[in-house]
Amino acid sequence: MKRTLIVSAILVGSIVPASGGSAEAPRYHSPDSDITRVQLGGVWKEGARSGQYRAVVRTNCVNDCYDELFIEWLGPAGAKRAVVAAKRVDQVGGQKQILDLQFVAGKGENHLEVSHRKGGEETSDHWTICLALEGPSKYASADGTCRR
């Protein structure tokens, strides 16, 4: 019996971290530091599969900062959320800054309205496009705001 207690005490002592000292708690570091905005909205359905849309903005900075927009089709809510499909929105183009994103739903349709400008802070060029979102990896774009 004494032998069992001594072994148990040694095992517990080796598992439990020492208190005191100057050990710093681990800090959270984002795996994607270039992701500057994430927005959820709308629901997609294709056959028996369904899920939610997510818009992801990545910002790359060298001399100036420019954004890229990605649409992701996520798996169903309630399950472990997995990306079913993802696509870069080429209509936003290069050397743009995304000013605003807004999911707009109506009459069973899902849209993402994107306001962006070309160049840096000093430019006044400003555009809005509407992305009509469909099943995984499908969308269509049109200039201007989305129907409301």
C-alpha cells in the first residue's frame, strides 16, 4: 500500500505544472494575419446539401495596402463547420480597397453587395458591385447595388 501511494504522488507531481515561477501563459496567434474581415450571411442549398456563405477579405500590404475578396460556402450549421467550396472574386480586381460588404437577402435569393475603390486613401474612385450567390462555387456579378 505504501509503495502505491508513493508512486501515485510521484506521477501526479510530474503531471501537474509547478506553480509560481515566471512561466508566461501561451498567447493566441491568428493563423491568417492577413485576414482583415470575415462576414457570415445567407444560406445556400444544393440538393440535400446546405450551409451558409462567408465573405473573407485578405489585405496585403507592401507599399500600399490592397484587398482581395473570397466567397466561402460553409457546411451546415450545427455540424463541424467546414469549407465546402471557396472562390476568389475576380470582379473586385487588383489594387482595390474594400470599403463595405453587406449580405442582402430577398425572395429566396442571396446577394453580397461590395463597395470598393481603386488605389489608396487619396482616390475618390468608388464602385459597387452585386454578387448573386448560388450553390457551391457559383455566383454572378453585376455593377451597381443589389435589389432590395
